[in-house]
Amino acid sequence: MAKITASVFTSHVPAIGAAMDLGKTQEDYWKPLFKGYEYSKQWMKDNKPDVIFLVYNDHATAFSLEMIPTFAIGTAAEFTPADEGWGPRPVPKVIGHPELASHIAQSVIQQDFDLTIVNKMDVDHGLTVPLSLMCGELDPKKDAWPCPVIPFAVNVVQYPVPSGKRCFALGQAIRKAVESFDEDLNVHIWGTGGMSHQLQGARAGLINREWDNHWLDLMINDPVACANTPHIDYVREAGSEGIELVMWLIARGAMSDVVDGKVVGPAPVVKHRFYHVPASNTAVGHAILENA
Ligand code: DHB
Ligand code: FE
């Protein structure tokens, strides 16, 4: 049986990828940010999963206003890092896991979540920056990401976007799906994007440390209350792009203490927690939880 053993949460600021690709991680501006991921890179080496189920959002890269799936699962054998305007990032291509991804699609759709199945898709900074933060700099000519990755794209870019509650319920369905896969696989689930940021309009540059940290407390310790956070609170308190945080609730809902929408089991172990401002226009949040 496959099993989800841990969840990872992290922001995905594209400038972080550029800082890594251009050798700027030890500059004064970036040093404190990358210091917060030192533990995480070692943890990844010590706890290497067989598969990462990576919840992220596409930023009008693979999708556009022509086609906007709310929840899309990548079932392909591989995914190419996208050209977002400055050429593709110099990172390894992403190897998928078509068997597990197809199984999850079958199971989750039969649990009444209508996923879009994607057999060809380039992946943007929403997916590659979290991988770089957790795995460090890799040479695409000779290195590979440590394991296969199943990309799971959520629409948080074009309204209407899914609620935190829906995302939290979806996480529970994904865990059931993983646990019914007939092969012993150690699976990690990642929730990415956030924290507070607004890239546009009169409030561009908005950061809300207090709200971010309170939300992080809730996400870890009282995920049911966190999942009930209304959509308008994200926008008001964390800015228009702060809504990316609902994706973290998919990963949190997949942890083993949550059953039928309630917390019943022992709380996950918080292996690491980090918060840092500034990184470009975004507050960076990060956590690693292991099932108890
Ligand atoms: C920034 C953050 C994002 O989440 C994004 O998708 C693009 C830019 C930023 O802070 O610059
Ligand atoms: Fe983003």
C-alpha cells in the first residue's frame, strides 16, 4: 500500500528561482531566506520520498484564459520546465508517475471531485521553485530531481477560485486514493504558493506578518478552523495573490489526523517552520509536517 508520510508547505516566488539560477543566494538580500531552507534540504536527503504529489498553481503558462481547469492532475511521464519569458529555468525535467497519477485520478473522481486530466503540460515557477528550495541547485545536464513528481494544478489565478474548505476535503480524498494504490510507496504531499502578497492595484506590495503567522498556526494546529477561513479574508488580509494559500489546505487535509472532515488522530509533528520577509513582493512561509 502507498502511504503519505509527510507534507511540505512553501511559497514559490519566481525571484527565488532566479536568485538560485544566477548564483545570488549568498548575497545579503537572499542569504536569510536560503538559510531558512538549510534544514529542509537535509531533511529531504534523510527522508527521500518515492513520489512527491505537488499541489501548485499555474500562472497562465500551461493554461490561459482559453482554458481554466479548477483542479488538474498531471498524468504524463514527464513535464518540461516552462519558458516564462526569460527562457526555461536551468533545472532538470520533471519525471512523472503515470501509474499512481492515473490511479489517483480514478479514485478521486469516483469520490466526486471532478479533476481535469492533463497528459501534456509545461510546469512553471509554481512547481519548479518549491523543488529547487527543497532539493537545492541541480545541473540539468547531469542531475535529476530526487524522485518522480505528480503535478496537481489548482486555479487560484482566474475567478472563481475554489474554497479552502473544498481544498481541505480534496486532500482527504487524495489520501484515500494514495492508500488504495497497491504498491509500497512513500509519498510526500506538498502545498505551495502564498503567503501574503499582492502584485497589482492600489495595494500592490501588501504584506501582513501577523495574519500570515496566525493562519500558519491554524493550518498546523486547527486545520478545520483554517479550512473554514472565508475567501474574502484571504483577499482582504493577505492580498489578491494571498489566495494561493488555499492550496496548502489540500496537503494539510491529506495528513492522517484528519478523517471525515474532523481532526481525530494525533497531531502531525512539526519538523520545521520558517517565515521571512522580504522576498520580491511576497512573504515567504514554509513548514514541514510528518505524520505522528
Ligand atoms: C511574485 C510572487 C508570486 O507568487 C508570483 O507568482 C509571481 C511573482 C513576487 O513576489 O514577485
Ligand atoms: Fe504565484
